[in-house]
Amino acid sequence: ETGVTQSPTHLIKTRGQQVTLRCSSQSGHNTVSWYQQALGQGPQFIFQYYREEENGRGNFPPRFSGLQFPNYSSELNVNALELDDSALYLCASSPDRGNTFFGQGTRLTVV
Amino acid sequence: GQQVMQIPQYQHVQEGEDFTTYCNSSTTLSNIQWYKQRPGGHPVFLIQLVKSGEVKKQKRLTFQFGEAKKNSSLHITATQTTDVGTYFCAGPRGSGNTGKLIFGQGTTLQVKP
């Protein structure tokens, strides 16, 4: 509905493993932001990419990293997964000026 | 650090009753945004308020931005079962770049038919 698509929709990983989540932004949107939403909480800002460069970071450790590609799609990588990393990971895209639109999210479970 | 708080955390109403959620920021905001998240879904953008004292309406929903641009409210008149979900307010982090938002913890609305 929003044009922001994320994959996969669900994922189960083991503690200590690494994971890569993907996001295709809405056409014409050059900014991608990633959020972590724990159960019962509001989304927490992880970082933002603007034209392939990191453009701000929230209070997350370095094992959370990302990339943005020339077509503005993006990846979120998390290394050394911990149980507390279990959450809904949301990708949001926005144009230079305008509103922010969220994808449907990837639900990550770490066991 | 910058904080956005919402109250109440939960609200149960009978269908047809009104509902209000309040949002307070520790800092002055350049704008405030409201999102709705259905159970099992993702946040969906509802509206953005920019001006001090601004009031906007969307059918049964009324959004207000405080004069000091530090608080906001969402009021739903005559709730329906389709209004069920969690309502989040969000403001720009720091200097207000697009997409970098700080969210309140949300108000979850349950509507009894």
C-alpha cells in the first residue's frame, strides 16, 4: 500500500548469528530510515541513510550496521544476535520534503 | 535526552464513546506526526501538524498541536470497531530532518461493540 517493501516478513535466528534485512523504498524517495519496535513499545530509531551515506544514528551498538544502494534500496545488518534483538524491524522511506512511509516490517525472533 | 510521552497507555471504550490520547514532548517540536498501527501491522501515517495551535480534522478524528509546540492530542468522536489499534505520536529527532523520528510509547485503543 505504501510502496515500501521489506523482506523477509518473518525470520528466526539463533543467538550469535548474523542477519540481513532488506528494504525497497518507495519510488522517488532517497531517504531510508530503520526502526526497531519491541513488543508493546513505540518504534526506536536505529539509523538513516540519505543518498547512500549514513545520516544520523540512534542509540544502537556498532553491531547494527546498514547500507544504501544507488537505487535507494537498503539493508540492515545485525551481527552477534542477542535475545533482546527480537523485535519488529521497520524500514521507512521519505523524499527530500514530505511524509514518512513505513514498510510492513520484518519480525525477527532470536532463540 | 529528548523524550516523547503519551497517555494513557491503554483505553477501553464502548463503541460510540469518544477517545482522546495526549502526547507531550520534552522539547519544542518543528512538527508532530500521528500514526496508527493495527494489531500485527505497521505504523500508518495519519497526519502532520506544523503550526502552533493548529487543529486538523479527518472525519471523526481531530488533531491538535499545542501553542508551545510541545504537546498534541488526537480525539476520536463516536468510536467504531475499525478504530482499534495503537496510536503513536512522533516528533523529529534533534533539528528535525525528515524521517528521523522519536515516537511516544503509544496508546492502545480497544473498542467493545
